[in-house]
Amino acid sequence: MPLVCIHLPQGKSAEYRSAISDVVYDVTITTLNVPENNRFHVITEHASADLIIDPTYHGIHRSQDALIIQITLNKGRATLELKKAYYKALADGLHARLGLRREDVFISLVEVKKENWSLGNGEAQYA
């Protein structure tokens, strides 16, 4: 049950934002084995003053198109090897679909216990 928050620079088209969501969804299903129809994405555009992404941290040179993708998912869903494959597949997929530089894709996985989700109806479906 991933929850995806995508933070990107202001001024991108609806098609661009939709393509990012599509790539994240597809890669999440194929790489992390998440069930289909499990798309919960929040896409937020930010003015340059409100999206601070260091342009050179860790020796990676980022452009003004850099974005942040944060995925909250069940703890234990992915091994270290799966996480590495996911990061690569996501950066490669965004590059192939949108021409987004791999250096501009910042990804953060946040793992939570299954009981920390309510999918609706005020119930803890995974508890």
C-alpha cells in the first residue's frame, strides 16, 4: 500500500505530472510487486523558494528540474536488493519517458508497520 508524494518545480504541464505518476506506478508494481489498482499519489508543484534541493550534495550535480519522490510503504516489503533495483528502475523510467536526468531524481522510501494504514471506512485493514 504505497503512498507516493511527488514534489517538483512549479510550471510543469499536466501531461508531465501525469507521466511521472504513471512511471512511478508502473515501476512500483513491476519492481516491488505491489498489487495493481493501488495508486495513491499526491503531486505538488513548488516555487523555487519552496523546493530546496542541494545542487551538488554527495557529488551529484542536479539541475533546476530536480524532484523529490517519497514513497511510504509497508516495512519489510522490499529487501535491500529490491530497493536498489527500484531506485534504478525509477530513475531509468523517468529518463526514458520524460528525458529527466537520472541525477535529478531524489527518492526516499519510508517504511511503516502495516497497522499504520487505514484505506477507508475508519478501519485498519492490515492490522
